[in-house]
Amino acid sequence: MKTEQYTTRRLVELFKTNKIATMDELKAALSSRADATVFRKLATLAYRSSYSHRGRYYTLEGIPDYDQLGLWSFREVWFSSRGTLLATAEALVEEAEAGYFAAELESLLHVEVKGCLLKLVREQRIAREKLFGRYLYCSATASRRKDQIVARRLWEAEPSLGGPLIEPEVMPDELKAAIILFFTLLDEKQRRLYAGLEALKIGHGGDRRVAELLGLDVGTVARGREELLAQDVEVERTRRSGAGRKRLEKKRRR
């Protein structure tokens, strides 16, 4: 029993000194030639394998200082708070405001991800949609995916709808995010009218351009535009009947 405690402590000391270690380094610390011996000792500790370098590196929980995406690197070796590359890619795609193109995800993860993404799509853990000649990887949930596609179309749009509203070179990221959030919160009728308004700003060809940008049917945009021009929009109450300030004549009767 004392030997067990001693050999485990040697692994902890190695990680404290080096932060990460390969299997060969761990075996040397234990004076063992067997991978199974190392894994048996690691099993008594909270450890993680790298998602880069084919999982050849190991570290202990508590050592990584993960960033906001749950990623950490040391000496160009990458680890994830989610463990595997597959689980990490799935989580990042699901959480992404506007999905990810493969090249974007590779830039974040610093590894090749195409095979990983294809596996996730085949297992229906994520989905993909072809936009701008490339596959956009999105949530497997239809409603979430729709919002991600709309957000991506807004992010990629240039020039902007009807002027500087979403011009990438001018508009702050915070305002972009606010517009994306605003559109995704609208109901079906409000989205149609908003799309119609933007089509009116653009003029000729506006219906098709807005439809492509927001992922709507051209007829939906045209209907919204026509409703606005004809002022054929039913204004719904935002207050319950009787709420608000009382009419002046009623006050005078008292």
C-alpha cells in the first residue's frame, strides 16, 4: 500500500513540474514498461488526454487554465475541458451564435476537424447547411439551427441592408449581436414586416436580396413589403383593455 501511494505521488510531482507528459515520460517516472500500469495509476487521479497530437499527452485536472471556450494549450499541445475533440467540436458548434465553417473551427482548435465534423453529422449530433458555397456546421436542433443560419447570413452580409445598418467595416460587434438577437426574438409576422421594411430600403431587387440574407422565402418578404405599403397591418394591443392613463373627458366628469 505504501508503494502504491509512493508511485502515484511520483506522477503528481512530474505533472507539477512539467504540466504535461507523454506515456513514455510517465512510464519512466514509474520505472515501468507497461502502459497498463500507467493507466492504473492515472485512474486514481483526475486526468485528461490532449485532443491534439493524437491524445499522446496527459495532464491532471487543476493544472489547465481553460479559456472562455474551455480550451488550454501548453507547448502547443491542446486540451479541452470537454475531453475529446469530438465532444469539444460538438459543444462549440451547438453554442456558436452563427455556427462554424470548418476553417473557422480549425483556427480555434488548432487541429484538422473535417473528419470529426463529418462523423458528428453522420451521427446526427450536429447538422450542416450549404451557405456561400461552403458547409456551415450548426445545431442538430431545427429551431436553434435556423437562428444560427439567420445570424450567419447577417454576419456575412455586405454591403448592408439599406445603408450602414449591418456594414461589417463600420458596425461594432456589439451592435451586430444586438441586431441578430433582435431578429431571432421576432415572431413570424414581425420577421415578415421587418424583412419587408429592409426590402423597401433597398429598392429594386430588395425582396430577393433580403430573402437570401435572412433565409426567408421571397414571397414572404414581398408580402411584408406590400403590407407596409398598403398599411395593411393590424396593430395588436400591447396593454390590457382599460390600462394606461384615463381619457381626459372621463376625468372631468368626476
